[in-house]
Amino acid sequence: MAKHLALAFSLCLLVLFHGCLARRQQSQSSQQNECQLNQIQAREPDNRIETEAGRIESWDYNQDDLQCAGVAVQRITIERNGLHLPSYTNTPRLAYVVQGRGHLGMVFPGCPETFEESEQSDEEQQGQQQQWQGQQRGRQQQGRRQGQFGQQGQQGQQDFEQLDRHQRVRRVKEGDVIAIPAGVATWSHNDGDRSLVFVTLLDIGNNHNQLDENPRRFYLAGNPQDEFNQQGQSQSQRRQQGQQGQQGRSRQQRQGNNNNNIYAGFETQLLADALNIDQQTAQQLQGQNDNRPQIVRVQGRLDFVEPPRSQREERQLQGQQGQQGQNGLEELFCHMKIKQNIGKPSLADVFSPQAGRISTLNSFSLPILRHLRLSAERGFLYNNAIHSPHWNLNAHEIVYVIRGSARVQVVNDNGETILDDQVRQGQLFVVPQNHAVLQKAMSNGYEYIAFKTDDNAMINTLAGRTSVLRALPDVVLANAYQMDREQARNLKYNRQETLALSSSRSSQSQRYWWE
């Protein structure tokens, strides 16, 4: 009997293994087929949501090129004194500040509030806190003996909690790249004199996304609208709504919107009990009487606890070392660096006075990117300059045009040109892994931000001092291209620049393009 059971169990495992293997092979085959691209386009946003104090624009992530790269892209514009409500996504994000300045808040789970509001000096505040903690320990011991806490202890806690305490709020400005892990809540506020604009990449194909291939943003406040408005996502929402009980559907109908913040899905009284608040406050969290979408206008001004501008980093680091050193968690996670500016000319990795500059950001310069498996490149090409033709060894590349325009060509493995177009400000295009790309700035220059789907993305160039041609022997070039040795040497050594190339025939090339 035992042998029969063991045999049956083995057969079940074998069938299950083959079924899982077949599904995995089918999934991998489907994903690979998504990158059989015959044409790529430079795209404008497909979906636009107007809000009280800004707008959210999204590109259709179901397009073949974005599906191949496994990403979604948004452009978020926050008007003056606008607040983008707290939210988190199912994917890691990489955001670039195209223009403006403001504040960005990021809530790391389980991390302490290291910024506190106080009208007292640091020494007085620290002494008061230690005194309060000592009193609390005494009251707790007394309360345990008596079976309850005293009213004085509760009053002391209320007095201490009148101070505003929160996690660090970061200043962001044009040129900043911001790394945001999956599931980490963020909010942003524009306190500048012009619109604050983010371009954000959502890495759907990242292994941190355990849901599906749809980008999802979960809001903690407001009455948000569908930011992507895709058929596949709508079907998923309809399936979820079909599984909800009648009570949940009635509650959503009363609120007047099926797309709401996550608090709205809970029963109001149960939510009030969980947060120890009254029912009216719970209804405000659920946005039952709030028709404002994702970006709202702030009444008055927002004041945050932050040290003097010139001393912020030093004081924060000192505070971390002096107060938060219990187990190393705060140092490794809670206070990790999440942004870096790559728009400054002084930070360029490649510079040519005739061609322009290029800056890169990877996990060596910003270690959190190793966790997200993402990187970025910022380029500023002068009039008619050329970004050396190249291919990405280990990453897809998603390029957003910040300013100016350029002629772009992308070539696949069959030697076919699948993109040949003039891209302009506000457009987006994808360069799949190993596909060759050439970009030439037009007469008004060319600025771009490129997001790459690996934390240490590498390229190999087809022209210039570090190109694959320079590394090949003369005789190999001569035989490969049916030329003599002198031609092969000229091919190797005529271009002495590396990545940003000046155009010696700019006028002819430009005339040919416009003709």
C-alpha cells in the first residue's frame, strides 16, 4: 500500500513539474516574442488627467516597444503650491526632475521620525525628552502594579506628541534623479515659482513586482482617477469589482467613484476602530466628500522641519550617528541616499567643447540603484553634435527628450532601420537591448534623459576612440569591409573623440535632413 502511495505521489509531482515548466517556457517565449520589433515610434503621452493643481500624463504601456522593455512612463506636472498626494506603486521607480524645484517626502517602513519641531534648543529638547521617557518608565511600572496607566502619564504623552515629528523631507530641483523602491510611499510639493515636472519610469518587469505586467499606483488620500486608462487594467478592475460584496459596491457608488484611495475599501467603523478615531475622521480618510483627484492645491504654505539649507547634510549625518546606532538598520536602510543631481555641467563624465557633455548614474555612484536594478544617463548635445552610435550590452534604454530635437535611427539584428525620425521635446522612444542607435542633435541642440533597466548598464560604441572598430586589427577590418590597409587605418583613427562627437559635415547633413 505504501509503495502505491509513493508511486502516485511521485507521478503527481512529475505532472506538476512538467506543467510548471511548460508554463514558464511559454511565458519566456511570449516575453521574447514581445521584442520582435519591426518598427519603433517616438511617442507623445496617450492619457492625460487634469487635476486641481497640475496634470498626470502617461504613455500607453501596452505598445510593443514599451512591452519589450517591460516599463511604463509618466510625466507629472505640479503647479505652484500644488501637492501630489501620497501614493506607492507595485514597481521600482526612477524619477527625473525636468524643471522646477520643491519638496519630496519618502516614507520608509519601520524607520523612525528623525526630524522634530521644537522652539527649544537641542540640549533642552534632549533633556526634556530624556526626562519624559524616565517619567514614562516610572508610570508604566506603577501602572502595571495598579493594572492601569495614570491620567498624568497619558497627559505627558499628549504634550510630547504635540511636536511635529516626521521622516526626512528632501529638497529636489532640476537635474535630480530620484530612486524609489517598490511599495515605498512618496508625496511631492511645489514651493517654487514655476511648475515642477517629473518624468517617472516604472519598471514593470522588475522582480520586485510580484503582481502582473500592469503598473498600479495605490493612493493613500484623495479621490484618484485611473492614471493609465488601459483596457487590460480596466478588465482587471472589473474582475475585482465582481468579486466584491454588495456592501462594498454600494459604498463605492455612494462615494461616486470606483477608483479611490485604499482607505475607501475598508468599512468605516472598522477603520475608525483600527486607528482609534471617530467615524467622521475615518470618512475624511476615505475621501467620501472629497472629489479632488491626485494633485491638490495647498491652502496657505507648507512648513516642514528641516535644518538650515547649508548645514542640512552635516547635521542629519551627525544626528544619525549619535542617536540611531542600535542595530545598523537605520544606517543601511532608513538613511540611504536616494537622489543625485546629474544636470550640473561640473559632474559630467564625458565632455567635448565642440560636442557637449554626458553624465551617467549607476549603482557605483548611487548604491540604492543596485537594489532597484536601474540606472540613468543625462545628455546635453550642442548644435549638430552626434551621440556615438552604440548598443546597450545588458539593458533596455528609454529616452525622454527634455529640450531641443534630434534625428534618431535604431537598427535591429537584421540590419533593418526600425526607427528613423526626428524626435522633439516631450517625446519618448525605446532602444531595446543590443539594438544599435545613432542620435544627431539638430540646430537647436538636444537634451535628453535615458532610463536603463540595469543598475550597471554598459554600452559598446560603433565610432570613436573607444569603439569596437578601434579594437580590431587592420587586416581584419580590411578583409571584413573589402578595403585596403590604408583605408582600414583611416577608419580606425579618423575619430579621436569618445562618446560626444562633433560633426565635421554638419551643414551638409542638416541640409540633407531638411531636404
